[in-house]
Amino acid sequence: MNFREGGLRRRRDPIALDITPLIDCIFQLLIFFMLTASFVAVPNIRVELPRASGQVGAVEQRDVTVVITREGEVQLEAKTLEISELRKRLADLQRENPDARVLIQADNKAYHGRVVEVMDAAKAAGFTKLGVAIQRH
């Protein structure tokens, strides 16, 4: 009997784990999620319809209220302003109270474009919290 060629005394090669395919899969998944995440648009501003049911947040003292009339006039602190004036005034108010929220009270028949202009002005002024006033059922 020859025990040297096989059996228990055979020299074992060190086990090597090739992780190259694993790294390739991880990079492919990473690229996939990066590409698909760029197509998902997460809105920064939550918009509620003028008439809605559900929970309504309380208006706080520090909130800045912008009113949009049916004719499209924009009013801040009971003064009718143009969008450029509104931007400047909102920027001043944001510096005074950085945690304030802009609350938009738009008439049900107001043009959507005007509401978006006011939201854009608030965003340009530095506000991060926006709300749309609703009327409960």
C-alpha cells in the first residue's frame, strides 16, 4: 500500500475565495439604484386641494400668510404686491424668522400658475416649509 499519493497525507492547497463576481454585482446594483433614483421626482411642496377632509394643521403666530384672490392679486399683510416685491418682502421675513412657514390662501378659482409663482417666490426667499390653506368639508 502506498499512502503518499492520496489519502490523509495529501497536501491541501489553500482555499481562495474569488469575490470579483460579488463586487461586480454590487457595483451593478449601485449603478442601477443611482440611475433609477434620479428619475423619481420627490416634490418638496405638498399641495392639498382647496376642499379636503382630514387633519388640518394649526396656524401659528410665526406663519406668513399670502393671499391670492380670484383675480390673481397677491396680498401679503393686507397689501397688494407684485411677485418681485413679494420675493423681497418674503426674504426679509425669512431672515427675521427662519423657522416660519408660508401659508398660501388661494381662492378656489385662482389660476394655478399664480399659486406656483408664489410658491417659487417663497422657495427663492429661503422658506423650506410651505402650506396651502384648505376648507374642510
